[in-house]
Amino acid sequence: MKTKDLTIIALFSVLLAVCSWISVPGTVPFTLQTFGVFVTVGLLGGKRGTMAVLVYTLLGAIGIPVFAGFTGGIGILFGNTGGYIMGFAGSALVMWLVEYLFGSKSLPLAAGMVLGLLVCYAFGTAWFLLIYVNVTGPVSLSAVLGWCVVPFIVPDLLKIALAFGVTKKFKHRVP
């Protein structure tokens, strides 16, 4: 990779950190992280965007406070919300796959964002359920969906719409 690519990947990893710091607390914090993931992959493309998401996740894993609430460390990834953070990489990979198969026009971009969100929800919810059951005890999938997914559907769709608009507006400006 060229120095320019590495610099852009680093800058967008920082963007993801800033998006995570904008947070409303809850069982699963409401942040702009998904917006950051969608904008990052939308503007940088699948390869560089996925790398930026992985760099962000690795920075947090080694303890740099890039996650919601200015937290970091491997314990966050192994906590009940860690699956959603790890799911960001799945979102990025899905967007990359959609871009690879169908190109980066408007419809594939929007579809990739929605599919990426579903992957993030699936991975994060499965992880939350696993951790919750091991720590607290049995809980139904519908209860976990009610805590971790349902309250976030409308805000996440709004974040997708915003990320889509930002991507379409500024895609031609990102080298």
C-alpha cells in the first residue's frame, strides 16, 4: 500500500473513534459508530474501508480509548457490547463484497449498508446473548432483540441515510 492509503486509513480510523465518542448511554450505547463505519467504507471503498475498521478495532483492543464512553481494552470486546464492535468488521466486509459483486453505484451502496447493518445486528446480538446467559442466566432472544436491536432500528436507518448522502456527496473528493 502507498503512504497515501495508510494515511487515509489512519484518518478514517480516527473518524470512527470520534463517532464512537458521540454517545447516549443505554444497555447498548447509542453512538454514531455505525454511521462512521458506513461512511468509511462508502468513501474509501471495501478494501481501505475494511482496513480502517480493523485498525479502529485493534486500537481499542490494545487499550486506546476509542470505543463508546472513551473506553478501550480487550475486556470491552469480550463484554456484552463487544459483539457489535466486532460486527463492524462484518459490516465492512459485507459492504466490500457487495461493492465487489455489484459495483459502487447508488443501489449496491445502499444495499451494502443495510446488509452490513443486519450482519452487525446478528453478530452483536448473538454475542450479547452468549455473554448475558453466561453471566446472568437464561434470557429469550426476543428480550435481547427488544433491548439491543428494536430501539436502534430507526436511528440506524437514519444513520444509513445520512451516510449514504455523505458518501454520494464526497466520494469524488477522496483519493
